[in-house]
Amino acid sequence: MKGLYENEMKLEFLSKSNNEAFARITVAAFAAQLDPTIEELADIKTAVSEAVTNSIIHGYENMEGKIKIIAKIFANTIEIEISDSGKGIENVEMARKPLYTSKPNLERSGMGFTIMESFMDEVHIESVLGLGTKVTMKKVIEKIPSSNEEKELEGVGVV
């Protein structure tokens, strides 16, 4: 039985840095069915990149593990859940602060969560030390009426 969502995909891959582009492109291809603008698609790709990179660099550090992505579509919204079974985040609120980084030696900017929050409509982070982290992001895709729809709406005084 189908849930409240209209479509769903699941993806699981190893925490290798070259899989970050694979994850970003796969989620973007799935999101394309909502007919997003190029800017909305770029926002989704950037947020997915940041979340996957966090899992690879911070969640698993120098170990190899699996990263899971579940993407769901509801009406004009995409929800993307990216999770790992890595080391977890000790202080989520601290990690969300701009420029905070637990790895200053890697020349990281500490902007991952800030970037996710600026490009997506909602970002929820759950993390348990020693068990891993799950980032759930939502983005509403604005529907642009076609010229026929606009003419119909003008006829009833909506536009």
C-alpha cells in the first residue's frame, strides 16, 4: 500500500568521495518529475552534496561505511533523508552554527548545515553518538502556471 507520498526512491552507496556526485545527480533526476526551475534543482543538488560530504568526512572519517538516501515526493514537495551509521554528532546545535567545524585542519568552511538550511525550506537533524546521523530536508517546488493556465486564471480575475 502506498503511503501519503506519490513517489519514492531509495539509494545506498559506500562513503567514498566519488559517490557524492552520483548521489547529487540521482536525487536531481528523481526531483525532475516535479518540473523544478534550474535554480531549484541547483539548490537540491547543493544541499544533497553538503549532507553526503558531511557523512563521508565527519560521519565515517577514515572508515568506510554506507550512506542511505530516501527521497519522497508529495504534491509539489520533495523530502530527502540522508543517513549514515557513523560516529554521530556530539552537539547538533553547535554543528549548525556557521563557520563551526570539527576539522579545521582540513580547510573546511564549517558551512555545511548553513548551506543546507539556506537552500532548502526545512532541515531537520537527528544524531546519536556512536550510531549515526540522519538529515531530513524538504523543498517546495513552486508551480509556474503555463500560458494557458494564466489565460484561464485571468478570465476569472485571479491573475
